[in-house]
Amino acid sequence: MKKGMTVTYEVDTGLYINLTNRCTNRCEFCIRNNDDGAYGSDTLWLEREPTAEQVIESVFSRDLSRYSEIVFCGYGEPTCRLDVLLEVARAVKERDKNIKIRLNTNGHSNLINGAPTEHLFAGLVDVMSISLNTPNAERYVDMCHPVYKEKAFSALLDFTRNVKNYVQKTTLSVVRQYLTEQELAECERIAAELGVTLKVRDYISA
Ligand code: SF4
């Protein structure tokens, strides 16, 4: 496995930020299973986690007018480094509050950080994209192997229900190839009940 210090990288029109390789899941479909590379970068495995200053420097070394959004994503779960995430987002918004910021998350933030965290994203994150993955806790444990076991699923639902009050847009996402039609319909029902959009995405193999 090749390691490097790819702190920011481009995907389509977005600028992506790689804060950590840690995650509280081990999903069957995770791009980390590809060993070295994804999204055209072969060094998303970090030699060490970047400091907030290093991330801010990397972000501001780019021409931000070229990007439609800034995305906290990974090779890992960004809320494992919530303080750094918030500090970087704050710096970006102070520079230009119109720059759109998205967080791709597994929704475990409250478990990871041991307290409610939804309110902390207000004014800093515009779009919250939470991986739902499955329609129930049992399937979630089977597919995502969370360290928090069954309670991870209810925690991500609670996080979704609460965080939508603090950000402009909240979506739940699933990977089409890992669900039956019936499971997909159940996920749609969950999203509708929570009052958020369901995004059905395709598996990324590299
Ligand atoms: S939550 Fe995301 S980073 Fe973590 S194992 Fe699943 S796909 Fe990978």
C-alpha cells in the first residue's frame, strides 16, 4: 500500500479534503478496499493526519473559483476529526461565505464524539450527505461492520433527523448494487419519513 500526503484532490468540479483514514465502519463497498487508489489519486492513504493549518494551506493554495463545492470526504470518516473539520470549514467561510461546503459522512458523529454534534455544523456545512446504505440495523451490521454494532444505524437516523435543522440540504445515500428492489423501496420510505432526499448511487470500483 502506497502512502502519501494527498490532503486535497479534485473530483469532477469539486475540491475534496482528505482529513483521516480512520473510520468507524468497514463497508463491503468501501473504495479503501481498492488498496492504493481512487478518484485518480494513488496516495489517499495518509502518512499522517494533516493538521488544520496544513489543510487550510492546501485548500487556499488552490484557485477556489474553479470549484463548485468543497467536500470533506476521505478515505475515512471526516467526523473522526470534527475539530479540524470545523476549523477548516470556518476558515473557508470566513474567506468567502458563498463557497459551498459538503460533508460526506457515515452519520456516526455523535457516537464518535460522545455528544450531540448536529448544531456545530450550522453556518459551516451547507450540504450533509449521510450514507444510509441499508434499510435496517441488521443489514447495516452485515454490510458496514460498524464498531458500534446495532446502535450505529439508529444513531445515523437520529443524526439525520436532527442535522437537517442546521444545514441547507440533507441527503441519505445508498449504493444501488448492494440492495434489492424491496430494500431500495424501504430506504426511500425512511428518507421520506425523515424529510430528506434519497440519493441512489452506483458502486465506484476505482
Ligand atoms: S463509512 Fe465510508 S470510509 Fe467508512 S468504511 Fe464505509 S465507505 Fe469506507
